[in-house]
Amino acid sequence: MKHLQAIKFLAFTFIILISATSCSKDEMDNTDQLAAVSVRLKSTTQDLNKVYLDIADVQIRVTEEKSVSNWVSLNAINTGTHNVSALNADNQLQLVSYFEIKSAYVYEIRIVLGDNNFMDIDQTLFSLDVADKGNATPSNLVNTEFESNHIYDIVIDLNLDESISFNASDNMMVLNPKLYTEIRDIQY
């Protein structure tokens, strides 16, 4: 019987100790200032040629100034060269998966492209110029407040037919991506 009283005393002490050292409400509400961002890529094309893009990153601009330091990386998960002509409404490439950012006004979103961009025309690869005549960091205006406790599901639609052109003077294919952005806001 004395052992039972000792066990009750220890259990009661343990419960009180756990209750006294648990997290405070301030510590638990620390994540309330964050929003989650998910980004997927799809393409629209009528052309049968395959287009491969080297995706390096996805970034958002959170201040009005357009300087390089004002772009925040969303830590893209599927970087590298992808056949974007195969992407459509049913087959999208997940670029960012619920990356948490501080609540902020987002001015633009952009895809950062690498150097390995090309087009397959009848099994012949043609390099796509993005540095000189094209655009290696295509962006799209968002102008949306990303609020805390919200998930923002962003789908970037790349119109390949409007994005690729032939520059006759340089005898080169040029990539100047035309992007359309859909944003779905989900509160949690």
C-alpha cells in the first residue's frame, strides 16, 4: 500500500512538472506570422517540338525597388533541365512545395533560368538564347498581400508559342518567356 502512495505521488509530481514547463502561448504562436507558398509550372503550346528549360530557382520580390537584393528565393525543389512542352493542366512541374515566408506584400514572381535551354526540332537540338536577346529571369506582376496563416498555390503558365522566336540577323532561336500567373489563396 505504501508503494502505491509513492507511485501516486511520483505520477502527480510528474504531471505538475510537465504542466509547469510546457510552451507558453507566445511560443506556440510564433509561426502565425508565416504564409506558405507552393509554385507549379505548366505550359501552353500548339507546336509539336520539345522545349527544354534549365530552371535554377523561383523568386519573389517583396519590396518596390527592383534591385537584385530585393528578390527572395523560394528554394525551388525541382531544379535542372526539364521538358516544359510536356507540361499541361494535368501534368505540372512542382517547383516550390509549401515554402514558408513572412507575411509580406509580393510585387512579382520570377523563374530564374540557367544556361542549358534548348529546343528539339526533328531530333536536332537548337540552343535558346536567354542572355543576349532573350530573358533569363522572366517575371510576372503579382501585387498581392501574402497574409499569415494562408497557403498560396501559384501556377505559372508559360506560353511557349509566344515565348520562342527566330532572330534572322543572328541566326539564333531566342527565348523571351511569356508568363501568366494564377494564385489561389487558402486560409488555414
